[in-house]
Amino acid sequence: MPWAGSVPRGQDYVPDDLHNCDLHNCDLHAGDHTGGRELIQGVPVGRILGIPLRLDWSLGIIFWLLSWGLATGAFPDLAPGSSESTYWVAGAFTAALFLASLLTHEMSHSLVARSYGIEVDNITLWVFGGIATLRGEATEPRADFRIAIAGPLASLAIAVFCLGIAGALDLAGAPDLPITMAVWLGSINGMLAVFNLAPAAPLDGGRILRAWLWKRRGDRASAALSATRAGRFFGQVLIAAGLVQFLIGAGVGGLWLVFLGWFVMTAARGEETSVRIAHDLTGVRAGDVMTPEPVVAPATLTVAELLDDFVLQQRCSAFPLVEPDGEVSGLVTLTRLKSLSADARRTMAVRDVAWPLAQVPTATPSDPLVDLVARLGEAGDGRALVFDGTKLVGIISPTDVSRALQIAELRRRGEMRPR
Ligand SMILES: [Zn+2]
């Protein structure tokens, strides 16, 4: 993407603090562990070539700023002589084409990723451009490189195309305004391509740097750490440049750069954390960290009965539910019960307020924990159930994951410093 690169799903899962409770599944800090993901929401608006597209409300800001800037500044200055309404129509149309070129950039990343068998969760457009969220990672440096370079190449191709159109319009003696529109689109796409090639994660150039270091060192984690460090540095440079611009009177442009720098820095830091988590959890399996034989509750209880007979007795905040035939049908967490009225608690069955089993992340004891961690934010309030065949053998809570991470960190302290 322009600006934020592709983000493997779940990379922003950062278990927060986590206290040192190592008692079962009884952690009282349920809540949302999806870290920075809530920063970019996005409303689903459809699919393009099978890839879900989401638009964030903040996209409206950039659309408005661009339309306004072009209609009242660039276009009247560079192509004088048209009416105010013509400039506004031209400004809005050009801004819309610009957003379409952002989408093309993201689509390029996504299609190349898909050609390597990596599923694309969605493309989201927002105030800082676009983000293609992938459901996995490249398994070798060449794929990593190709997925990353595809975006800037698309932007570059759009730039050449638009400038070509501008040249042709000029030769044909077209009016100034359409030529200016084409030149502007060509230039901004060219700048996007160059900016995104900055060797700093999470920008595309950072991915390219990662792929190159990965190939040289043969170690993806170490390569990714170097790229994220470059990203943090680059973010700081952007913030400083934005502040200087703001102070010398560039106004909104300067502030936007500060926010962009802050975003790059935050994303780089988040990625660094995920790389470390993935590295630390290498070799750790779900069965190693799960709380075995969790306390289960009958699915037929009312919420009030569950509270009286289980929650108050067991000091747990999550219970797998068991149907009369012995089958596990879901997971109920205290978070799901809190919002119910006293009346509802007396009458509702717990199975009606529980997470259905189909939504709860599950694993077998031998599954790598790191794969599961990526899915913990989806449902179940950060918990996962561990099954051996059809038999429930354990539960994993954010506390269990945190404990595993802290143990791994203690084990490696001093030895996994990036080279
Ligand atoms: Zn890109």
C-alpha cells in the first residue's frame, strides 16, 4: 500500500501486560486483545476479483481535502478560465481517480500474494492510503519481494499511463484542465511509488529490505527486525519533517505528515512485537500452554444458575458449554454476561449468550501456538479450546499465552538480540 504495506492478519495481536496469575483459565482481564487493529475499521462495500473491500470513514477526510485542494488551489492556478463548479467537479473526479489508483496498488499486492497461495483477508482504504491484510506470510524471500514490489510497480505504471495521456491530450490541443488533471494524477502516483520504496517497514520498501536481508542472512526474524527498526527511524524522520513544515506554516500538510510518521512508527513497533512473539513461540505447542481439563458447564443452565453455581464457585471467567449428549457446543465468558438485565439472566439459557463453537478458535495439542495466537482476537474473548479428536482437553487464555511469552523471553534473554 501506499503507506502501510501489507499486514499479515493477527500481526497486531499483542497480548497486553497480563498479570502473573497462572491459575487456569481464570483470568479476569478478558477484553479485546487486538491491539491497534481498531485504529482502522472499515465498512465492507463489496468484493473485487473475490477480495473483500472495506472503506474506513477517515477516507472521507482525504477525499474532501484533495477535492477542496484541487478545486480551490491547483486547478484554478494551473488551468485558469473555468467556472468554480467546473473546478469542484474536476477536483472530486480527480480525487476519486486517485483513490482508485490506491486501490489498484493494493490489488497488485493482493493478486501477487494470492498467486503464491496466500489468502487475502481484505483491502481497506483509509486516510493514509490502503492496507492489504494477508492471511499468511511468504515462505521464501523471492515471494516476499514480489508481493512487496507489485504495489509500487502498479503506482509507477499508473504514473506513466497518466503522463502519457496528458502528453496525448496536449498534442491533440485539449483544454488545460483535463491535461492538468492527468499530470496531477501521474505525478502523485509517481511520488507514491517512490515514497513507498523507502526501506522502512511497514512501507513496501521495508518489505523489500526484509526480503533482501532474509535472502542474505537466511533468517527471516532477524531480517524483519532490521526492517522494523528502519521503520521506526523513518517514522521519527517523518514526524520531525512534519513538525518543521507545520512551524514554517505548511499547516494541514505538516500535521498530516506528523500523523503519517506516527502511524509508520506505531506500525513498525507493532510489527517488531509480532516478529518477536513469532520467534519466541517457535516450537511451543498449544498443548504446552493450555490449562488441561477446564471446568465445563451444562449448556442448558440459565445465566443466573451459571453465575451462582459456577462463576462464584470456580473463580473462572470462561466456561466451555456441554450439551446433554456430552458434546461441547460453545464457550461462555463473563464479558458476554455482563450486559444482561436481571430478568434476562433468570430466563436465558447460557447457550444463547455463548460464543458458538464454530466461532471459537480451536486447536489440537500439537498445533503451533503461534498460529493460534493469530486467531485469538477473532472470537471467544481471547480464548481458544483445545481438542484431541472430539474430546475437549484444554483451554487457552490470554494469560496462558502471556505466560508462555514471558517464559520464552526469560529463556532467550540476551541471545536473540537482532544482529
Ligand atoms: Zn504498497
